[in-house]
Amino acid sequence: MRRLALIASLAATLVAGVLVNTARADEGMWTYDNFPAAKVKQRYGVNIDSAWLDRVREASVRLSGCSASFVSADGLILTNHHCITGCLAENSSKEKSLLDDGFVARDRKDETPCRTQVADVLVGMEDVTAKVEAATRGLDERAANETRKRTITALEQACEKDTGLKCQSVALYNGGQQFLYRYKRYTDVRLVFAPESGIAAFGGDPDNFQFPRWCLDMGLLRAYENGKPVKVARPLRINFDGPAPGEFVLVSGHPGSTDRLLTVAQLEAQRNDDLPQWLLRSSELRGRYIEFSKKGDAERRIVADTLFGLENGIKVRRKELDALLDEKLMAQKRADEAELRARVAKDPSLAGIGDPWADIEKATARARDFGTEYTYLEGGAGFQSRLFRIARTLVRGAAEREKPNGERLREFTDAQLPRVQQQLGAATPVYPEVERLTMSFGFERMREWLGPDHATVRQLLAKDSPDTLAAKLVDGTKLADPAVRLALWNGGSAAIAASDDPMIKLAREVDAPARALRKRYEDEVQAPTAAAEEKIARARFKVYGTEVYPDATFTLRLNYGTVQGWTERGAPVEPYTQLGRAFERATGQPPFQIPASWERVRAKLDMTTRVNLTSNNDIIGGNSGSPLLNARGEVVGLIFDGNIHSISGSYWFDAEKNRSVSVHPAFMREALRTVYDAPALLKELGYK
Amino acid sequence: MRRLALIASLAATLVAGVLVNTARADEGMWTYDNFPAAKVKQRYGVNIDSAWLDRVREASVRLSGCSASFVSADGLILTNHHCITGCLAENSSKEKSLLDDGFVARDRKDETPCRTQVADVLVGMEDVTAKVEAATRGLDERAANETRKRTITALEQACEKDTGLKCQSVALYNGGQQFLYRYKRYTDVRLVFAPESGIAAFGGDPDNFQFPRWCLDMGLLRAYENGKPVKVARPLRINFDGPAPGEFVLVSGHPGSTDRLLTVAQLEAQRNDDLPQWLLRSSELRGRYIEFSKKGDAERRIVADTLFGLENGIKVRRKELDALLDEKLMAQKRADEAELRARVAKDPSLAGIGDPWADIEKATARARDFGTEYTYLEGGAGFQSRLFRIARTLVRGAAEREKPNGERLREFTDAQLPRVQQQLGAATPVYPEVERLTMSFGFERMREWLGPDHATVRQLLAKDSPDTLAAKLVDGTKLADPAVRLALWNGGSAAIAASDDPMIKLAREVDAPARALRKRYEDEVQAPTAAAEEKIARARFKVYGTEVYPDATFTLRLNYGTVQGWTERGAPVEPYTQLGRAFERATGQPPFQIPASWERVRAKLDMTTRVNLTSNNDIIGGNSGSPLLNARGEVVGLIFDGNIHSISGSYWFDAEKNRSVSVHPAFMREALRTVYDAPALLKELGYK
């Protein structure tokens, strides 16, 4: 399951990053430089000082779409199993699946590269708001939008040159603050331990976002540098006893994205267009994958990871749609917006901002006009294929690299190129039968939603069906070979122009209309929206002051709460589960099948071992793999999911019902000790 | 495509039948006893008198889920190709598909039985409102609901005994009027002519509900009685020239169901729960069927008809959801409701009705509590299988037939039994691989939506996966054999109790919880809703008078309008298409592949032949196959679809954009003459 991993954003959804009104209860995803330590001290008597913050920050790790932490002096990284399934799939084949079988490196030399994984540690944050504002002052919306991007690119470039670190811009408070975050990046990350999916994701999709739960959703990686394990000065220590009921706990991690203060117009666009369209597409694709996976064991294996991710996304979006269809939520959003607008109207110092809510409404209406076309041609819905994405990267990368850094598409700035190249060069398996399935699906839906007479559809399918076209492309392309990809990358525009690879030709042919839609989207939707959001952010600062936290942006945040269950339809849900119940609940069939490794040692297991636990920490997708910490900064849990109510956390924090779900450290200990017989790892994790 | 065939209603949706405020423009699905002839005379100068009405009514035919008309003295029935795909599928096999190949009976003896088709002609309507009211007067909601059903059953039974006709109760104006409709029923209906799907549904799902269009969506059946073609005294005559632009036209047919005056609470329930859940389920099933159909030609053939129907349903529901998410529509609905409530509040004579809108809101809230459970266990979403439906029919039929007629479930009253038996005995093909697919799908989604710990889910899947359970059931059952089914039917309760057929056992096991949910639904949702709807209907009559038409109920209606296109995004859409464009648009690949029979005679075809046409008639699913008539009552078209805007016709009539789509008679003539070489048929259709 992806569970709380960051899921790819809705193609047509605006990038969000607005302010939250005022934090109620234990709500809040706080940046490390604005943690409400005084409030915590007052409410819980716990002292979170700057030494504490520095130490935990240095051990907090960001992976692709997930969070993690250093838990040994030799660079051992603790995260979720579902955060490393990509690595497991890369190291699997049609014949053998590390997802099915798990993986234990008995020795350092058995540790296997995760070829597309990187691990980032936040080492510095610089406020560059004034620099960006100075560059864009007095410009109109489109020019400001362009200039902002160019300025940010230049700042990142200068930072990387000066520091040798990975520098990324972060728009907090919706552009109300512009930061440059500096990361120490590790590009050699290796697989150390993964349990079988059967226990890591026990209960599978049916149990996903549910509680009680019984999942060993853990995995261990190790960061290397120059071929040697990285030395970590102050790793986090695991407290295997876990937290007491009601104990104060914190989560340090990278919440991916929240939409808590989108305007009503933006929420309605998600509810009416983006979410239903995404859900219809994805539900059909789910059906196609499931039926495909029934052809045989090899077919099941090669789509397992993708299907897990898709099903997770469907559950998330479905509950997001439910939240937006809930009149209670929308009424609250309307009331909040009306209140802010009324206060803005009364404040003479804000007279100049005009009506940014109306500006956003106009922008979302324009997005509606061509949003579906954008989603299919540029947003990825029409060309669902790894090989096509590679082709597009090669075609665009060649053209973009010929431009000055500041004028390129953001994904091809100098700061991005090493990662692009790493991914192009990684020998991850490509399965042609899966590529044909997804490409044909994309073409078929593109024809349905844009119509058979749309120029691009007509061009593609004039003499082909979606199936025959997909087969020609996938069977004819050589892009599954990393050497071919790198040759085209290094060959630049000349190599691209000379290529007769059918996938490259397709990417070339659809590039102009797709870029035109992107340009239109940036000019007509993104630019006015960014300008309006900045105005609203400024007004909000003015009216509500600074006791606020920014929407999630997949950057490091810290939040606090306590270990607790909740009340479901009048009945209390206890915050802990025990191992014995998992065995009682097993059916012998996936996804309720306990792996043989566990059944073998069943008699030796302590069935009262605490397995999973809930707390009221405010988390969201991207927080997967975050350490759950006690007041001393010890790891007392491993965040891997939220309950079903946590999904509405995209839009608000429901203090009564929103709960995060963690793996209990006692369960990790029981697994490594009794099932996987890994004393060296346990020792490295500090267990005596 | 099912297009405008009646699609199975949402399992959890309340049965609707409320009044429409006042008919605007050419809106209105009028019963034959309340046709606004004076208004038509005044507006169009056309005289639709009782002789006209009687003649057209006698030639109007109702099929299963569709409409049709008698077009020859020898019982020839004209309807849509997509209305007879069930018959084509029944007469196909894995090896040969009448859907692919079409069918022409060159001779009466070649005419092939459609084993589950019946044809009904409306011969009388009796107002029994007073009788039903007398029976239920003074009873509380639940008792009234029960008594109403019992009274209706008794009235139907007496009517059938007295007249020898098929008698069916019809609740018009939401129970404001209760009618008994009498039909002459033909049970021996045979296939005469069907073109290939390639031309009948040219453009397939991508073009469905679109216009311009190029479809020969026609089929011919013949009604037999005592082994001989039925003699029809006054069949409709086809005018092969078709209608002029702007010409006054009428549609006589059976619109299936509209929800034009559901209360706001009911519309919100559709928008928030019923439609999204149905769409998610069906989109996934669509994906499963599509992937299944790619295994080979046989697989494609055996799911083609089902897949067409499903895709049609998805398009309809999707646009219904869009309509309900359109703030303009909901604002209008809220305003209409507020106005009626205000006028009711001011009318002292209506003081006694209380607040039926609040009653409905409470009932829909209760439906929400257990609606999903109801949908899965009783509504069919959990047990998606023809064989299971047969098993349930056998299990319940045995139990119900032991009760007095008035106390049975409505689908097992004496009036229904002949049709039930006809369907059980029909040797229609059952494909085990498709059954396994749909059953496994139903079990998997049931587990997802009800949770693995739901009692019934737990009972079914304690030791099985959805796949293994589906395989055991489908491979073990003998119910694919009509003889086995009839033996169990005739054996009654003793045979059912003694059966060890796994599908019968399953139906027995889940019968108690499913019936309990049905009872709860009837008592807690249906009864109070029916009572409240009746009150609203009464109030509406009182306030707005009688110039209203009832919501569609799949009973005979007549509506009028004119031949016209519309304006789409500022550009006019012409109301006619020509044959030549279909050939230009063909890609050579389904669903844009012109059949070989047409390509062969391409040079001989008149490419200026009018193919399809639009008019502003107010139609909906169930109207498929309706004759489009001119003022003289001649057939000038064959309704087969609506444009995309027609789908919101479920909730309101959009006079500006809602258009019906017909096959032009000139296209039928060109096909029968030049392509299918069927002079005898053409002659029988009156062409000289």
C-alpha cells in the first residue's frame, strides 16, 4: 500500500499552499523554525527546545514521496515497507518478487541498491521572500509568474554552486513566504530489510485506512557515500516499549500536500471535476489491472506494486470527494471565507487587494474550459506509459537544455538534471504487456473524453484502434534499454530529430499541442491564481496574525499530539492492537494470509505483543515512514497510515476523529528477533 | 449501445414518480388520456384528436426496456438494434456472433425466436385511485405501504381474471393517481432483421449520446400468436422521405424514469451517495470486462452486449452526476421547492400535511445508514451473477409461492409468475468465465465497502478469496441448465431445501440478512417516503392545478416538438447528417469500422442520403425504438438516442439544448434496398 506515501497530484488541480486560519486542538504541521514550543510547554509541560529540534531535524530523512529517519550511526534508515515497494519491484522480475518474499541482508555486502531512490536531510532554510518580491514588483500577472520562476531557478542554481548542497525553493503560505531549503542528498541508498507484503500490508486494500490494524509496515534502507555506509552523528534511538496511553508524542516528517484553505471556488472545482474524473479513470484502470493480474502469477507480480498504489489513491480520492460532498464541511468553508472577506472589506489598509476570490473563481472557470484537454495531453492521462514518459523527457530535455537555465521548463533546470539522468540510466524493469495495457487505456479514454474528432485523437487514431496503436509503439520502441535512453539524452536535439523510434516520434508529434496547453494553463490559470492566492495570504496574515501554519508542501514539519483512540458510531476504538488477533483474523487467502515465516514460529510468538497504535497527530500523505517520537525524542512508533477520517485532513483537521496509525516498536522487535532472526540488525537498532 | 433503452435503476435509489411543475416550451411526457391537444392546436395548428390517439396507441409497442411500433399488417415491429441485442446475444455463441454479423430472415421460416422478449400493447387504462385510497385510509405509514401493495396485487389479479389481459398497476403523480393499465401481451416474438453492430452502432461508446451521428440503429421483429404472424389492423406507415426542417413531430413511446421533482434531499442523496458509488463500481467492472475481452475473439463476443450496456449506463450516470453538481440546476430545485413550501404554508386547506419535505429528508438520512449494505446484499451489487440471480429467484420463489398472493414479494405475485417461468426456462447461454469474473468482483467490492469484519462478508470469505469462492460456486452449480432450473422451480420448497447445489446453498444462506435489509428499507425508507411524496403530490395539485404531466414510469406517453438542431459553444449543430461523412470518418478499426457489406456496395450508395436527425422531443431512457411521427401519424424517424444534454432530462428539460436523435427513414430504405437486398421486407414496410 502507498497509504500515506505522497500520491501523484491531480493533473488539473492547482498547486496549493495557502494558510490555515488558526490551529485548534493539536492541529498543525509546523515548520521547524516556527514550532509553537511555548504552547506545548504550557499545555503538556514538555520542553521542545532548539537543541531538541536540531537533533531531530538532522535525523529526519525525506525519501521519494515518503518520510524516514536515521536510526543507527551507520546510516540505517527506518521507513515503511510501502515506501520501499518501488525498490522491491525494481529488484524483482516476472519469476521472483521481493514483494511476495521479503528481503533480509544478512551482511553489508548483501545490501542491494535502490537505483531510483534518494535520501535528503534538511540542513538549512533561507527566507528569500524579499528577493523574489523585489524581482516581480510592478509586473503584470503573467510576467510576474514567469519572472518568479526564473528568479527561483537562479537562486537555486547559485545556492547549489555556493554550498554543494541540493537547493530547493519552497513557497510557504502560498507564496506569502518564499524559502530556499538546503538538503544533504544521498544518492546511493540500499535495501537492508523488508518483510513479506503478506504481513507488511496484512489486510491489503480492504483494511487500508482502517483501524484496528495488524501491519508490519516497516522497511530498512542504508545510505552510502563513496561506497561506504554514511556515518550519522546523532541517530534517533528506538524505545521498543512504545508509548503509554495518552502519552505526548510528536511526528517529524514530510506531509505532502493539504488543501485546507483553498477558496470555495477551488474546492468546488475539485469536487465537480477533478476528483470525479480522476476516480472514474482510476477505477477503470484498477479493473483492467486486476483482470490482467489474474492471467497468472507472473502477471500478478508485475502489476502488484502499481495496483497497490492505485487502490490507495482511489481510497484517498474517494474519501476526499465524500468530504467535499459533506455539506457541513462546505458550509464551514463558506463561512470562513465570508468572514475573512468581511474583515478584509473593513480594513482600509487592505483596500488595494481588490477581489482575489473572484479572480480565482474566474481562473477555475477558465480551467474548466480546457482542463480535460490539458489533463489528457499534458497531464499524463492520455499517455499512460513509462516508455512514453521517458520519450517525452528525452524530447523535451533535448530542447530545453539548449535554453538558458532560467528559461527552461522547471523540470529541466540544472538543479533537476542529475536526478533526471539518474532515472533515465536506471535499469528498472519495463514490462511490455503492462505498457500496452496502460497506453491503450489512455488512448481509449482520451478518445472518449476529447471525442473522436479532436485533432490529436484524430491524428493518433485515424487508422488505428487504441490497441493496435499501443502495440506498434511498445513493440517498436527501444527505450526500455537504459543505454539507448542515455545515448539519446547525450545526443541532444540532433539525436532526437534523427530518431525513428516510434515512441520518440509520438512524443515529438504531440509536443506542440501539449506545450500549448501547458502555456495556456500557466498563463490563464496558474498566473492569476498565484497572484490572487498571494493577496489572500497577505490579507490573512494581516487579519489573523502569525499563529498559523502553512499548508503541507512535502517539506519537513513537526506536529504533536497524544496516543489515543476515538469513538466510532458511539463505540470506543482502543488505540492499540495485539498480535494474536491477526492470526484469528487470517483467512489463509491474500490479503488476509499470514506469511509462512510467521506461521512456522507461531508457537514462539508473544501473542500479546502490541502491533499498531493510533494517536491524534495531524498527518497526511507524505508522512509515511515518519518517526513517532516521545518527549525525549525517542522513536516510539512508525507512522504508516491514518484512519478513514484522516483523509478529510486534506481540507480540515477533524480533532474528534482524525487519527494517525503507527507500527508499534515492540512489533518490530518481535519480528526481527523471532521471525526474521536478525540479531545483528536488532543490535544495530540499539536493542540489547 | 443501450443508449435510450431503460437501464437498471440504482439499487439504492428511491422509486420516483413525482409531478412536474408546469410544462415549459415543448416539454412534457403526456399520458394518452391527458394530451394537451388544445395547446398543440393553438401553437402548431395541428389537430391531434381521439381517433389519431387511438390509432397511434394501438400501434405503439412496449418491449423489455424499450419502445417500438407495428409497421406492417403482418405484425412487423420496428425498434432499435440496441433494443434487440439481448436477442442477438441469446442466439449467438462463442464461435458466432449475430452482433458482429447481423441477421436477415429471407423467409418467414428463418425468423428466429427471441426467447425472453415480450411485446405489450396498451389497450386500456382504469383510474383506481379511489379504491386504493379507500383501502389505506386511516392507516399508519407502514401499514398503508403494506396494504397499498396488497390492494394493488388484488386489483391486478382480478383484472387479469376478468379480461384475460396483462394488468399492471401504475402510480402516476407519485401515487397522486393510481391506474391499472391493461396490455395485450405477445410472448412469441421473433427476429427478422438486424444490421451488423458496426453500422448499427457506428462510433460505439465514443459517439454514444453525441451528434452528429451515423447509426443504422434499427431492428425488425415480428409478433406471432399460435404460430402465425399477428394481424395488425392499423399499422403505422413509414414515410421514407422523413421530416422537413422545423416540421412538427411527435414521439409515442415508453420513457422509463425521470426524477424531475424529487425533493432537494433526494437529489442530494443521488449526488452524494448513489451516483458516485454506482459509477466507481461500474467503471471498475468496465475495466475488468475490457481486459477480459482482449483475451481473444470468443471472449470479446461473449461480453460485447453486456459491455455496451455498461458503458451506456456509465455515460448516463456520469452526466446525471454532472447535472446534480451544476449549481444552476440545484439552485433552481431549491427555489422551486421553497416556492411550493411557501405556498403550502399559506394555504389553510393544506395545514394538515405537516412537513413532508422534512419527512423525506429523515428517510434519506436513514437510507444512508444502511444503504450500502442494502445495495450489496439485496440490491445486487454484491452478487453480480446471472446464476446467482436464478438461484435467488428459485429460493425466494419457492417460499413466496406458499403465501397468499397478496402477501408475497411483488415480483412473485401470480401476475408475475408466467414471465418468471419464461425466463427460467429460456435456454440462453451462460458463460462460466464471465460469471466467475462478475461474482469475484461483487465479493471483492462487498468486502471493500462493508469491511472484512461484516458478518456476511466474514461468513463468505472466512477461508476463501473472492476468486476461489466464485470458482467453487460457478464450477459447482448446475443452474446453467434450464431443465435443472425448472425442476427446482416445480419442486418448490422441498426441492430447494434438499438441493446441495452450491449456488442454491449460497442464496439460502444470505437470504435472511438480505430480506431483513429489504424489510428495513421498505419500513424505514420506502413507507415514509411514499407517504410524504403523496402529500407533496396532493399539495402540488392544489397549488399548480392540472396542467402537469407525471414523471416517466415506463408507460405509454406522447410528446411533441419540432425537427431542429441546437447551438453548441456558439456554433450551430445542423439537425441532419449524410451518409458520405460516415465513410470519411471511418478508421477501419472498431468502433469506426464500416462493415464489409457496406464497403462492397459503396459505389452504388447515395452518399447524400440523410442518416440521422435531431428534434427537441422530450425523451429519456426507455424511449429507444419509439416512432418519430409527423402530424399525420406517419413514421418519419426512429428514436435511438439523445444528445449529451438530454441526459440531464432526468432532472429537468433544457429547452435550449436537449435534443433527441432518430434514424432517418431514408437511411433504412437505402440499407434494405442497396446493402441487405431485402425487397420483400421493404415491400412489407410499404415501400414501392
